[in-house]
Amino acid sequence: NAGVTQTPKFQVLKTGQSMTLQCAQDMNHNSMYWYRQDPGMGLRLIYYSASEGTTDKGEVPNGYNVSRLNKREFSLRLESAAPSQTSVYFCASSNYRNTEAFFGQGTRLTVV
Amino acid sequence: QKEVEQDPGPLSVPEGAIVSLNCTYSNSAFQYFMWYRQYSRKGPELLMYTYSSGNKEDGRFTAQVDKSSKYISLFIRDSQPSDSATYLCAASGGGADGLTFGKGTHLIIQP
């Protein structure tokens, strides 16, 4: 059982480059999330999708866009990467009421 | 001020000790409270969740919520070196709008 799968695991970008982080879940969850984790800041919500066809901003959405491709897949796009977006990105999916959220292994992104 | 506050530690205890990890929160709308464990360079792993006030036990782990004081606790009995990790508390109002996390406490169990 794969759970939540993120690709890529590591990425180095130059300032101004774009990229898309991919996430897929096989638990038939309606809700999916993108978080970033920075030292001393904890996990912060970037965007979420409560169900297929809907997306909403979280705490730190600036500089990001998302697409809920279908029930399984939720992608995060950086259109013009900045050094401030250097972070570890986690995708998660959860059941109704958000009581059991499962996380992927993360993408370590460095923007130089 | 974050809605969920957690001492980052590190907290270092000898093997076999009882560990107490704590968080406070400020949002009265939070109804569900979770504890996650995160090993270095890995994703957070759900340990357990509780609804409203009360206790929940799972093996060596006990989660406790006191809504009157807005206090969340995780107790680990008979701590093992393999319990060394960062422990994250989180809270939710029960909607689909994501979890609010504390910053995590780094726990070290000394053999």
C-alpha cells in the first residue's frame, strides 16, 4: 500500500525557474494538502483541496499554484522560483473531518 | 502568535523514562487533536488523535486533551531509543481546511 507518493524527492532550481511537484494518493481520500516545513517555523499550509474540483488558499499561498487533477492527484507549481521557497514540501491526504491525515515523504527543494 | 504552541526542545531523557510532551492552543473551535512523529528526513507519521477532551491510549502512548485549559499532552511510557524523533501536535476544527501544527519538540532518548 503506497499511501501518499511525492515526486521528485530532491530538486535544485535556479531563481526564476519553474517546476511542478507531483502528489498521488491511493487511499480514496477526498481532501489533499500541500504544506511546507522550514526550520523554526513548523509545518505551514500552502493550499488545500477539500474535494475533487475545488482548491483553496492556506496560510502561505503566495508564489504557488495548485491543480487537483482528479481524486488521486494534487500538484503544486512554482511559476518563478525564489530563494525564499527553499524548503521541504509535504503532500498529505485525509479523511472526512481531517482526523487522519497521511503524509508523503517530502520533496527537498533548494532554490539558488 | 501561532494558534498551537509547542516547546521545540530538545528534550533529552534516559531510556525507560516516562516522557511528557505538551502543547497549548488558543482557538476554541479546535475539536480534534493529533500527535505526529517525524524521524529525520522523513514525512510526519500519525500516532493518534483524540476528539474533544479526554484520554486515548495506544500501547506505550497516551494522548490527553484538556479543553478547559486548552492543553494537549502525549505521554510515552518505557521510552526507547527508537522513540527519538520530533513530535508534532496538531489541531483541527473538523473541517477540510487543513491542520494547524505546533513547531514540534525534538525528543532524544539516551540508551
